[in-house]
Amino acid sequence: MEKDEKEFLCNCTMIHEDVIERARRESADDDTLYYMSEFFRMFCDSTRLRIISALMLSEMCVCDLSALSGMSQSVISHHLKILRQARVIKFRRDGKVVYYSICDEHIRLIFDQGLTHILESAEKA
């Protein structure tokens, strides 16, 4: 282990039972954390983030998203399916055209918070 890594290790042997008990009591359960990790996986792909970003501005069809991203409709459709299954986006039909949009305001908040964090981190670097 390198010297820099050692400075982040706890050197005490005392266990803080009250802190541990509170964390056990108030933390989300394993199932909830699993579903959260699955949800956040939707945000780990730049193509899906590009789609989410575009859909925050306006609802769009696959053709619109394909033209915007420069990717094939099949690639966009694949990502739309993943986002739809995770309930990040929703769709509506208008005749033969299917329009996609953000599912709810929570998605917008999560995206905006992530973007704000990245932009602030870049300013501090």
C-alpha cells in the first residue's frame, strides 16, 4: 500500500456503535439499493444521456433522435427500449409516429443535479 493510500485509513480500533446502529436503522435495504443501482445504470452511457438531454427539451420520435445524434434508428431504438423499461422515458403514439418524452420531473432533477456537479467540479479543477 502506498503512503498516500495510508493517510485515508482509520487508525483507531474503537467502533462507534451508535453511528453503526443509526446507519443500519436508517439506510435503505439491500433490495432498494439494488434497484437504485439498476436505475443509475441508465445514466452510465453517453448515448442514453444524450437522449435524455434532448427529451428534456422536447418530445421526439426515433427519427428526430437519430438525426440529432448521427446514429442509426436501430441503435437509438435499442437505447430507448432500455430507458423505457427503466421508466426513465415514456411514449405516446400519434398515428404511425411514436413520440418519446421524459417520464417525470424526478428524471429532470437527477440529470440537472449530475450536470451541475460535473460543471462545478470542472470549474474547481
